[in-house]
Amino acid sequence: MTEVSRIRMLADAGLVHPRAEAVTAPLFAGGGFFLASDKVQVKYEMLRAHLVDGASVTDAADAHGYSRAGFYVVQAAFVRAGMTGLIDERRGRRGPIKLTEEIVEFLRTAPASATGGQLVDEVASRFGVLLHRRTVERARRR
């Protein structure tokens, strides 16, 4: 795999280090296996530099393009989830927060003739949850 194709794959996966040019750690100077653009690899090597090589948090973070605060965020994620903790989580909400399984089942079994507006009112009175008409319509299409 070429470096260009590797960077393209990292970009497609959202795993390109946003400050690859700031990585000054000697491991990344020669290219090859160690690629400063590989965010997960840089995070791992940053932690390793501190924990194994004994570099201070400040020095390890600086050499890998992170702040001290960023180091601690990466370290906490690694402690919590291991290697998968080094992959950034998707930002934002993870889907609708008001739609419980019970509400979705109610919407799916509602008569086809019922409008989104009617079902909004029915859900509000039955479950005490205020939904937008479009949320109801999307839930019915699933």
C-alpha cells in the first residue's frame, strides 16, 4: 500500500490527524510504517512515549501534535475502551431521543389513514411525549 492510498483510506474513515505537520516524534520522521497522518497510530505512540519511554505528558503530547489536555482525553479513552478508544467517536446525537420502542410500535400499528398530525396528538396524550410531525412520518416509514 502506498502512502497516498493509505492517507486516502484514512481520510475516508475520518482518521487523518488534523495536525500531522505538528508531529515531531522521531518515529514519524522516516515515514514508512509510522505515518504522522494516521491519527490512531499517533495517539497510540503518544501514550507509549509517556508510559513506556518515560516522556513527560507535556513532551509526549507536544511531539505528537496534541496539547496536554488532549493527551489526557486520549489517555482516558484508551483506559476506558482500549485500542477502540483511540478512534474518535462520531459527533452529535445518535438518532431520535424521544422515540422509544413502545412509541415506534404504536406508530407502526396505527391505521394507515391516520395523519402525522393526528398521531402527534395521540402520542402526546398516550405517552406524554411531544414529537414533530416529520419525526412521526419518518418512524412510520421504517
